[in-house]
Amino acid sequence: MSPEDHTPIFLTKAVWRASSCSGRQGNCLRAAVGLPGALPIRDSRRPAGLRLDFSHQA
């Protein structure tokens, strides 16, 4: 089963913003912005890979 099969429906159209430390190479972290109650973080080099999900309370 691919990682895409485990992507929650609310993340399928998420807008991912690059971290300010990514620079021009884009080899840092990306955060999905504008999601109520959640802040997903992923590796910009592996967008379909594992992801960390934080609540806004964290």
C-alpha cells in the first residue's frame, strides 16, 4: 500500500508552504497551512513519504 493511500481527505488539496530555511534548494520542511486544528509537516524531498501531524494546541 502506498503512502498516498493513507492520506486523509483534507490533505489531498492542502497548500504546502516551504520553511523559511529551505532556501532555493527546497531541501527542508514544508507545512500545510490553513487547516483548522492541524499542522502537518513533511520532508520537501519526500512529499509522499511520512508526515508529522501536530495539533494547534501543541
